[in-house]
Amino acid sequence: MSAHCQVTGRKPQFGKTVSHSHRRHSRRWNPNVQKRRFYLPSEGRTITLTVSTKGLKIIDRDGIESVVAQIRARGEKV
């Protein structure tokens, strides 16, 4: 699976790299995605999420319980 954040939904972006002679080649920009384990106190277990660094900030701000609830509301399995 490609680099995809489960919290923010960030995916790779595509574009062109342009050399000095102005020749163009396709490339992609991957988000900074990390696999992190989080403990869910309500379920008494740990979960593994693929999260971007922006997603980590959102988890710090809102809490893991509310973020997991939002992910499940979208229909993703956690």
C-alpha cells in the first residue's frame, strides 16, 4: 500500500522535476508517514496506525480515543 495517513488522509502528490536544461521527469512527493503504536484504554489493547507527522499533532491535540472514533466513523477498520 502507498504512503497514506489514516488520520489526515494525506497521500503522495505527483508532479514534475525540472532540470537546468528544462527537461521534465515525473516524480512523487511522499508524506512523512510513520507506523506508530497507541494504547486504547477503553479497549485495553494497543493499535498500530500509519500516521503522518501532522496526524501525530492531531492525536496529541484531540486524544487517541476521539481520533479512533473518527477513523471508525469513516468506515476504516482499526
